[in-house]
Amino acid sequence: MDINEWEGWYEEILETLGFSREGDEKTADLLDSILDKKGCLTIDEFYDEIMDKKDTSKFIVFGAGPSIKKHINYVKENYDLNDYLIVSADGATTAMLEEDLVPDIVATDLDGKMSDLLTANSLGSYFVIHAHGNNEELIDTWTTSFDKILGTTQSVPVGHLYNFGGFTDGDRAMFFTLALGCEEMILAGMDFGTTVTKYSRPNIEGETGPADEIKTKKLIFAERLLNWIKENTDVKVINLVDVVK
């Protein structure tokens, strides 16, 4: 999705959710400033390094939905993971580490379980760190603790930051695979329903709970953006929600 088409989505998202473009841009400027001092990867460098790990156009993208644990076990039993680049959407990283699965790439706005995000990075995961209006403090506090990183924004790209399309951690992970040449995308833990898990909302009581109004709207956008990928690219998309019963 080019930036001009994304702008239409972005305006709708801002209006629907009541978010601030100015807030997004302020945090994007902060992340760019941090990366300018710390250093970061360009998309070409990211591609070269990740393809040195696994030279493949096939990806498995893990979200933090209610099916996540079932799908992790299904993937481990039914796929040769050497043939796939494994991408985690933020909080899904915790569920994966619990099952001894380390993602190759983590797409995050840094509101997952920080100790697990840092562990994944130390175990070799590359990080796509995203700036938006509600995570300025997290960006300021934690970005320098990571390495092997690339920065993204949901507003106009600035400095070292990219905008590949996508809004939530999950659909941004999907769009990032497109930037890496994805031809086959397996989706795991991508339920797009009205139930959240402790992996996406650590403050809930129990394993799962009802999504609040904002989260529900985010998941609707995420599913719509997935449908855009299905309708506008030649990528083979398989959602395990439709396969694993």
C-alpha cells in the first residue's frame, strides 16, 4: 500500500478512534531522534540481514488472539519452521517464548511484556518499533535497550522512519512482510473477534476478557486491512482460524 492510499485509511482511523495526528507526529519525531543517535537499520539492510537467516518469501505472522496457543502448537507440529520467517505481533511474543518459539521479527509499539520483548531481542529477534501518539513515554524509555531495529510511523514518514501501511501490531506485521517480498502468509492467533487475551491486554483478570470499544474498533480495522491484502496483492494468505477447529 503506497503512502497516498494509506492516507485515506489513516484519516478514517483518526476520525473513528479520536486519535491525534499531531500526537503521532510528535512521537515519530522522538523515535527518529533516538534512532539518529543510536543507529538503526534501513529496510534494505533489514532485508539483507533477515534473509541471511532464512532466505524465503514465506512468513508466519502470530497475533495475540485467543487461538494463539493452539496455533503455536499446530504450527510446530505441521510446518517446517526453517522454511518460514516467523513474525510476532508484540504481546504474541510472550506466548511464543512460553512455547520455546523465538520469532525472527517482532512488530511492536512496546506495550507488550517488556521483559519478554527484551529476551526475544537478546535471542536474535529483529525489531520493528512503531511510534504513535500514545506510546511516547515507552519510546523514550525503552528504544535504546534494543538492537537490530527499524522504526515505523503511522503518519508521514520522517527521517529514519518508514510507513509500510497497517495500524495495529498485527496488521502492521502483515504489511511489513509485504515490504520483505512475502508470497505466502500464514496467520496464527489472528481471531479478529471481540475477545482479548492476557497477551494483548496484560491487565485483564484471567486468560481472556471482552475487548473494550477502542480495541474492538482496532480489530475491525485490522481485519479490513487484511482483506485489502487479499484483494490487492498476489500473496497467498491462510488464516489458521479457518483451518484449525
